Amino acid sequence: MTYRELIQTMNIISQNIGQQETKTQKKLYKIYERLKKYHEEYQEQFQEIRLDAALVDDKGALVLDEKGEYKFTKDGVRQVEKAVKELLSKDFVYQKIEVLNANGLENHTYLKDWLIGVEFIGEEDAEIF
């Protein structure tokens, strides 16, 4: 899996979590929490990319704007964009999440590569019902 796929999956899960009113939403929240560690790894690498390309003064100190954000030169922005694009395409090692009680997750086919123990209903199967 790539970091792009991770981010897309986490975005879809967050849209489906709601207020965790149902058992399925609670399960989705637990899955989201388990995937969060991989997202944190991505965020650390993303911040390193930004830090490496940030503008520094003649003494090597970071130059920040009025909001405390890094400033970048035009080349720095290009460097960040290129490196982030590469990072998003980068594969990472993850462990599939084993689900013991899969009730309610069958229709969440976007999770098929992330979970073990769920028999997902494909689009073809869903039309039968």
C-alpha cells in the first residue's frame, strides 16, 4: 500500500464515523485508530521534507512568517512538491487488521486491503439484494 492509499482510506473512514452512534461506526473508529500510527509516520516524513526545504537566514536559522510557518523560496516549494509526490507514491509496510466481529463492515469495500476476517459484498453482490 502507498501513503496516498492510506490517506484516501482514512478520509473515507472519517466521513463514515459520524458520532459513533452505531456499532459499525464504532468499529470504523477503531480501525481508524489502528491506521493512525501509519499516518503519523507519513506526517513525520512530510514535516522532514518541509523542514529540509524551508528558508534559512545566513546563520542557518529558520525564517518564519507572522503565523510561525516556514517560509520557502520558489525552488523550495518545488522541492517540497516533488518530494511529497514521491512520498505519497511510496509503499510502506503495514500489518492487516484482524477483525473478529465483521458485522456491519461488509459494505465498506474500501477496507478490503486493510482488514482480515471480513467478507466484503462486492458491487455485483449488492445488486442482488
